[in-house]
Amino acid sequence: MSLPRIAVTLGDPRGIGPEVARSALEDPEVAGLAEWTVVGPEGWDGPGTALPVGRWTPADGQAAAGRIAGEAVR
């Protein structure tokens, strides 16, 4: 039987979403439940398959972080 495919957005890259996603997907119990796709800014180097929706750096500021979070949901 194949695993379900689940996409997880990282949310605002300035927040705790990336850290929470990494912690959850590094847990073997969680990781084995599905095929995970992580949706967020370029550069995700954590578990799961990355689906980048743009580039963001801390110097880009609040508005750019909000756009990335919105694009991840869209």
C-alpha cells in the first residue's frame, strides 16, 4: 500500500514554522506516515521534498516574508 502525499507549508520564514516542520519531519514516527512535500522559500534543506515558492533572506524584510507565506498556501 502506498503512503499518502501530504504538503506542509512553512508559513512565515521569520517565524517558528520552519523549525517546527523540521522537528516534526525528523521524527521517525511522523516521517514514516506519508510522502512529505515542504512548501516554502528556496533553500529548504530539511526532510521531505522541497517545493520552493520564491527566494527570501532576512534582509528582505516583513513584506517579502508575507508574500512567501501567501505563495506557499496558494
